[in-house]
Amino acid sequence: MVKVGVLALQGAVREHIQSVEACGVEAVAIKHKEQLEEVDGLVLPGGESTTMRRLIDKYDFMDALKEFARAGKPMFGTCAGLILIAKNVVGYKEPHIGVMDVTVERNSFGRQVDSFEADLDIKDVVGNFPAVFIRAPHIVDAGPDVEILAKHDDRIVAAREGQFLGCSFHPELTDNHQLTAYFIEMVKEAKQKKLA
Ligand code: GLN
């Protein structure tokens, strides 16, 4: 059985925990870096990436998060979480955790549309997914090993690169848990591979 952590420094933590639990898997709110050792995969929630980065530094999480990625454990960045795992952020010299080979742009759907909902077809996952976008980033560029899973208005809003899954929207804010379930499958596969 796998355990999935949700980085609990800021943002939509409780909803992600509920979504993981709705898939029948144990979820752990990660408040201390030592807890990362207990879990097989990690969700980085939406919220505010600059605030989250400040808290990552304040609570000394950065090396442990990079080590988690190096160990091959799956990470799922949603909205601000996607900004945290991206290797490039438009307008910034340095990335945050910088592990997924994508370039993201923050707040890229314009000020007028702070938030909106759109039905998405997410490749290999689900059709008609009710995606909630809140001051969402999008992926402006993706490396050769990145698989594009969904677009909205011609912009990439969901993608996977091996152990990394990222989306612009908030999958935890709907009753449809299929994207979370897809991530949990990634976590199970990664763990089985390690044991094999
Ligand atoms: N705009 C936020 C940021 O740049 C992300 C918004 C969200 O996570 N809902 O961090």
C-alpha cells in the first residue's frame, strides 16, 4: 500500500487530502521535512507560489524536496505547485524546486478572468474534467520528454514527465478524483519498480 503526502505549508491542503482519501489511499499532511521519508509520492497544492517558496526556505524544506525528486518519487504540482516544480518560470532567473522540464508563466490567463471553470479532455485520464482555474499559470514550453495531457485555449494546462505531473488548475476542488487517481497510479508504479 502506498502513502501520499500533501505539502502542508500553505494552500488547498485539506481538499487534496480528501481527494487522495476518496481514492482509498492514506494521505499525510507534510508539515516537517522529516515526514517526506514516510511517503511514496507528494502533492504540491495550489496557493501562492512566492509565499510557499518563502515557507519552504523558512522551514528548510528545499534540499529534502530535491532529494525526494532525485529518489524517483512522483510529485504532482497543481497550480502554484506546478510553478514550484517547473525548471523555468518566465521572468525569474532561478526556478524553485526546478525538477520538471517545463517553462511556466504565472497568472497567465489575464486579470479579468481571475477564475473560471472549463471542461477538459485529459489524455489517458478522463474526458470532460471540470477544471477550476484560479489565477492560473500555464506551460509555455515543454522539453522533449514531456507529454502534453491537456490544453485550454491552445495553452498547455496539464503535462507529465516521467515521475512528474503538473496542472494549471485545481483538481481537488471538484468531486471528480480521476486526475488524483491517475497520480496515485504513478505512485504505485514507482514504488513497485523500486521494490522489483
Ligand atoms: N497565481 C498563483 C501563483 O503564482 C497561483 C494560483 C493558484 O495556485 N491558484 O503562485
